[in-house]
Amino acid sequence: MSNYMKRNAILIDFKGSWNIGAYGLATDAYAIFGDGFRPKIIKESEEILRVPILIQNIMDEPIVGILAIGNSNGLILPPQSSEDEVKSLRRELDITIEKVSLRNYDNALGNLLLVNDKYCLIHSDTAEKNKKQLEIIENTLDVEIISYDFTFTIIGTVAAMTNKGILVHPSMKDEEIDCLKNETGLRVGKGTVNMGSPYIRSSLIANTHGFLAGLKTTGLELQRIYEVLIS
């Protein structure tokens, strides 16, 4: 890893798993990690992301990157989140926090939605079935909803987005990439993680300051992530 990138990226695991994106989410104001990361990783991650990290399970599970979505303006939790979990997060975060259940999917918000501080990406089929829920998400996160007939319904799993760019699955079509560029004005590029995995968000926790990637992510993959999401 190059010296300049060392200030912006680290390789980590969660109890031996490379799919670290399932266990955390990051915004430009805060990050939330599920319980189970080693203290050394938490300390190093705070230095890279440059935001406070809250340790908080959701639905009594550490898979917060799958279950929740958030940005600097707000946080959306699945309806099965306990009141204790919601109260704990509200004590720590001065943002709007709401519960939302997406029809036909229930609680995998992080798999189905991709957000930054201005936009929320969602597959058009999911959007069509969840118009009322999207109004709550739009208001809570203060974002513009962008729906499109993406190749992948689980856009929150196959792509990662910061306020600077969007890194997408290698099989994403040119017209999808053009849509993202035109609608958001952000950089959009293809990439992989963990030695060729196309499920980018599953192995990545990122904000505009830096990113955390799964342990098997190669130097070339790290460089691509940095170019699209951070630089």
C-alpha cells in the first residue's frame, strides 16, 4: 500500500470474516459498528474514517451494514430494532432516526438501498412497491431518491457510494453507469474487493475521508477504491 493511501485505508476483518461491510456503516458524521471488532481495529478505523464510531448491534445482531442505512442527516432502522437500541443511538447521535420496513424485504435495508448525503439509490421495482416508505426515507435522510432498473436489485450490496463517487459491480451496464453519472454528478467506476469479489459494499466501509476493506483486498483493488470514492 502506498504511503499516501495508508492515511486513507486499512485492511480489516470481523472475527475472521472478510465481508466487513456487513458489520458496519460509515457516514461523514459518524460510523456504527456491530459488536465484535477488536479494539485495535476500532481505534485504527476512527483514525481512517475521522468520525466517532458507535458500537451498537441492531435487532441484537452485529450485521448493522445489512440492516440499516444512514448518512450525515439521519438513520433508518428496521422495524424489529429494539427500543433500547433506538434510545441508545438517539442518545449518541443528534440526527433523525426512524424505523422503516420495505415491502417484500422487511429488514435488509443496507442491501437494497445505497445512500450518501444527497442521494438514495434504489431499484425501480423496489421503489414502486414502497412509495410511502420512500417518503419517510427521503425526509429522514434529506436525500433525493434515484430509482432505476438496475441489473441488481441489491444495489446496496454490489456498489459503494461516498459524497465523491460510486464504485460499482464489474457487470453493471454502461447505460446504468451513465444514469448514475448524470443523476448524481459523481465519479462512477467499476471495481472489486477481496481478490475479485464483485459484492463491493459487503467488503467495504467507506466515507469521503477513507475506507476499510476486507483483508484479502489487493493493492490494485485498493487503488481503484481510492480513485473512485476518496481522491
